[in-house]
Amino acid sequence: LHIVVNRVCAALWQDNNTVLFLTMIHDLWQLSYSKRKKPEKTSTNASAARRPFSSYEHEKLLPIPMLVNDYNKYMGGVDIADQLPSNYPCHPTSRRNWLPLWFWILDTTITNMYIITHL
């Protein structure tokens, strides 16, 4: 299920759970093939996720959108980008509207400089 508005594609992907995506760089009809394991019976959404598999298959090569494939390949980068500034935050508590935004920009800039210099 997807919709495209002003070159932004909003997509819903049903895997073991429902995943929502927003992208500007992928077209939904670009497919790749990925080997997927059959979900366990105790999986959250096993009835929907087990449909592509027959009763005897444990693995199957399934067509998936390139969007989902790239997400699975690069999802660890977002976690690292969130983890690094949380170790040493530089923002004090404030009641002003603009101050938290300023310190978030500062945190993000310092984190990006650290990542660039340590590649």
C-alpha cells in the first residue's frame, strides 16, 4: 500500500509487523529479491507474514521493494547517530522555545564532526 504526493512516497510494508516508510529516493516498483525465513507461530503477526510460505518451506526467495531492502541494510546507522549524542548531551533544561532547538543543532553538528573525522 503506498501513495505519492509531491515526489514523497509514503508506503506501508507488512512484514512480521506493519512498517511505515517515507522516502524521496525510491520508487516502489523497484524490486529486489531477498531470502526470508518463515516467521515462527508465536510471531506478532504470524498469520499475515506466513502467507507467502508453503507449509514445508523454512526459507524462500521473495520479491521485496528496494525501499525495504535498503532500510534493512542501513538501519543501524540511525541507531548510532542517536546513540552518540546521548552519551554527552550539551543541552541544559530550558523553558524558552528556541533554546532546545539550538542545543539539538549543536549536538547534531558535534556528532557529525566526530563521525566525519573518525571514518
